[in-house]
Amino acid sequence: MDMTSLNTNILTGIAISALKKAYVECSDKAAKDSIVTAFKAVIQLHHDFGRQHAPDMISDSDCEYDPSEYCAAV
């Protein structure tokens, strides 16, 4: 894994953690919907970036990952 991929993984993790915390602490439905949208965008961006820069490092389980399933669980 190169430094760009490592930095991307770290930043994605930070963004996801912040979004999860915001979702849990938020009581407004419209804001929660926005948080879910942002979460999906971060995951999609991370997935697309990974496919572009390291296509052989993306597993089959990543290809089938649906961020909405996580959001529904939250």
C-alpha cells in the first residue's frame, strides 16, 4: 500500500467516524438524512479512488458493499 492509499484510508476513517458520531448525536431527521447522504458519498469516493489507484487491491466483498445497509443499521 502506498502513502496515497494509506492517507486516503486514514482520512476516510476519520470522516466516517465523524459522520457516525454526528448521526448518533443528531435528533433532526433532515440533518440525519444529510449525514447519511454524506456517508454514502465518502464511501463511494473512497471506493472509486481505490479502484482507480489500486484496482487489484479491491476485494470482491468491497465491490458488493452497500453503504445504505450500514446507514440503515445505524
